[in-house]
Amino acid sequence: MVTDRSSARADDRSLDADEGAPLRLRPEIEQSWRRCRAIGAAPDGSRFRFIDDTYTDSKLIRAARPVVDRLAEQLADTPVTILLADQDATIVDRRTGVRSLLGRLDRAQVAPGFMFSEEYAGTNGIGTALEERKAFRVRGGEHMLESLQSLACVGSPIVDPVSRTVVGILDITCNVDQVSDLMAPLIFSAVRDVEERLFDQSAKSEQVLLREYMRSKRRGNAAVVAMSPDTVIATPTASRLMDSTDQMMIWDWISSHLGTKQEWEGPLRFADGIDVRVHARRVSESGEQLSAILELRPMVSSAVSRPHTAALPASRHAPATESAGRIVGRSLATHRLQSRIDEIAGTVGPVLVTGESGVGKSHVARYIQQRWGHDGDIPVIDGSTLTPETVTDLRARLSSNVPWIVEHVDEIPDDAVAPTRRLLDAAATMSAPIVATATSTAPDGAGQQVHTHVRRSVSVSPLRQRIEDLDDLARELLGAHLPGRPTPQLQPAAHRALVAHHWPGNVRELDAVLSTAIARSMGFDIRLEHLPDDYRALGSGRQLTSLERSEREAIVRALDEADGNKSLAADRLGVARSTLYRKIRALGLENERFGS
């Protein structure tokens, strides 16, 4: 079980100790202590939080109750406690073998309604098992809270077999001097039983969904869709109206509107401009995983047929253009980019395209040139290689009206800065078709001197700030990798994992990930197991709502600006550090790297 080192006094490992001082604990316990120290957990329990409205009829509780009942009966005369906690580490059920243990548990606040996440309760069998996503033993002085150091426990996560997300923790707790080697196998066996019941519940939910789908079809509705997190069933008419990117958008829509309602109706615009009115009806019970039946009715002005989409242009490292000449994507940021390009395209003259590495600046530059009527190969010049002589030669060729793209103007050598400024001034006077790109919007030194001589600019947002575009981009990138063949689709679990990623490398990184996935899937639809290992984490295991995506974007931006310093990021956001840590976990950002 646990070594004798766990009996070391807690005050020898005070939170006020030097950050680098050894804590004389098992490595996994020491890691938890340091994590708790970083988020401000208090050893006196002063930060304990109580929730007085814990939900008592959730999918987890319905699956776990018979198992916990049976386990409690088996342990009726033993000095142990069985605890069931939800996905937020809040205790929702407690069973004690002998009543003499109740008083000690109540004094330690080990009772329904109390949150045992590490943020509030330090290192413990519930919160640490949830944080580590694996079974965890904590004994005596390994607990950070003084009130828990007379106890020993084993906690194990309960994983939903369908969504593969942690939905709760089952824990067995006893006095520290009454630990048994049977505690761990006993709790592991019970967890397996709960997970089997969760699977059975999911199977029944799928049966209900299919039955309601068939009923809607029989009522004469031509465009019917049945949806759950891992299932999409559509009639042929509905399939012609939407594609996989529309499916993800619809799921986000019903997740937002059917959270507390049984029905909702409203208009939606699909990726190719098809307007439909959607009537959505929830078929799952409250507290269960959402599933719904949707009836689609095309609006009169909408074209039902789907227009042809051109293959990706030569560069696949950027947003693609469709045959209609629009930037691919449905996010607000992409719509703004398109509007800005529409403004610029009416007048020829120098333009600066800015954005992070990999967002697609070079492609946008080519797109602007195409809007000016230059469809062939456009000469590309690397700004970092410019010399005074080459700049002078370029200036002499301005009158020929030859289009250029000058990349990396923020990396122009110092001796070429002044000639480049004169070149850009002359290009503006002559309305020359020059588009430049730069990685940053406000560089220091020489780069800034060049930027100020390009009066018109467009900014390409990073992918994490327009994650709604991921489906459209993926479709174009996948199509470009397999020209002349059916375009593979992202399966729901793979899509959720990609949406949850931070994308520091932007669209270039997405293209590399999809290239690997295509090779593994052999050109067929891409499932979660086809993604590279680092991209398979599902985070919360669900599609984020629009509000959660906005929160995620704000947190990502603050962490980037703070170079990953969470304390500084919390100050920028105006929230407590503990709140930021909780949001980072909830939004699936705990494994991401931020800043330079």
C-alpha cells in the first residue's frame, strides 16, 4: 500500500515552504501538493465549498445507485465509508458501514454537497483521482488538509464508456489505522459495474432515439435528423441539405437551446448558403446525455442543391477560397476578413497582411492578387534576403505592373530598410500590385519602419480565435490531399478532439495533423485513433457552446499575452487564480502551451 513516509508531519511540508524544497512524499503525492500549492489550496480547510443544490437524479447517480447499495450492504459492519462524487468532485452520496464513523466524517466535512476538488480540499482521494484521471490512494499525512489526516482512501474515476469522459469518482474511506489491501480491488470492481450500467443506459438511449426517428419519418417529414454526441442519422433529403460541418454547427445550436427546454425552433444557415428552419425536440430525459430529433424545412429563397467547391489552391497552409471567390469559414473573424478584403480589392496598391505564423498570410496575399486579376504564378520574395541592390532593382521594375508578394517584411535586414521604405512609397504612388506579409502587427525596430509605409492592411486571426472555421478548413485541406477522390469526413470524436486543441501552429499545424490522419485512415473517414497521440485528448468530451468558446478565446488570449503565467493571466482577466484554474480544466486547456 503506502510507505511509512506518509506519516511525516504536515507542518514539515508547509505551503509556506520554499517552492523548490523537497516535500518528502511519494512522487505522485508531491506532484499533487505542488499543484495544490499553485492554486492556493489551504491546509486548514478554510476554502471548503458547499453546494446545497446537488443534483440527485443524474445519469451517474441512476447508474451508480444499485452498485453503491450493494457495496454498502456488503460493508455494513465494517469501519469504512463509500463516497460517490460527480464530475466536479462534489460528493453526491455517502454510505457508512458503522455509525461511529459519521461524527468524524461530518467534522471533516466529508459529506454530500461538499466539493473535494484539489482547489478546495487539497490532495485527497476524490479530487486528486479526478485531476490525475486515474485511481489514486491517499493515506494519513499525505492529505493536505489537516482535518483529513486521520483518514485513508482510494478513489477511482468512473468513465462513461460511450463518451470516454470522466463522469464521477467512487471512493472508499476509512481510519488511517484500519487500511485494508482489499479496498482498492473492491472499489475497482464496483467502478466497472457502474460503467457497465452507464453503457446499458446509453444503449437504451440510442434505441429511444432510433424509435423517435422512425416515428418522425412515418409522419411524412422528408428531412429528419436524429442526433446524439456520437450518432447522426439522416434521411436522404436531410443529407442533401447539410454536410459534416453543418452537423457540428447544428449540434452546437441544439446543445445551447435544448439544455433546459424540450423543444426549440429557429432559422439556421448552412455552410453553402442554404437557409433552413429547424424544429428540434429533445428525446432524452433531463440529466441524461442530450439526444434530439430535428425536422428541417428549407426556406423559400434557399437553393437546395449544393454548389461545386473548387480544390484547394497550391498552398494548403491557409484558408482556401471556394469557386465563388470567398474565404472559407463561417466565423465572425473570417467574415470580417472577407469584408476587409472586399474593400481593398477595389483599388490596386500596396497591402500588408499580418498574423501569427501558420495562419495563412501568404495564401491571403495570393487571394488579394487574384482579386486584382492576377491568376498565374505570382513572384514571391523573402524579405529576409533583401539587399539594397535587389530593392533598387525591384523599384526599377515597378512601372511594368508585375505583381509581387514580399513575405516576412518584419525580417528585412537593417541595410535594406531605407531602400524598402522608398520602394513602398513609390509603389503606393504608382498603384503597384504589391502585397507584403508580416508575422507580427507591431514589430520593434526596423520592421516597424517598414510597416508604417504600407497604409492598407488586413489581419488574419489565429485559428483558436475562429475555431468555428475548423470544419470548413478541414474539408478543404482533406480534399486537397486526395484530389479526385471522395473527401474523408471527421468523425464526431475526432472533431471534438480537434476543436478542443489550442492550435499554436494554426492552419499549418492543422494541415500537418490531417496529413498524418489521412495516412493512418488510408483515405477513409477520420476517427479519433487516426489522430496523432498528442491530439487525441477529448478535454470535456463535448462540443463547447458559443459562450464557452468565447470564454476559451479570452482565456487563451490572456495566457498567450502572459506567456503562460496563470497568475498574471488571472489578473488580466480580473478573476481569482482558482477560478482561472477551474476554467482551464473545464475548457480542456490544461495540457496546452502558451506564449512564445
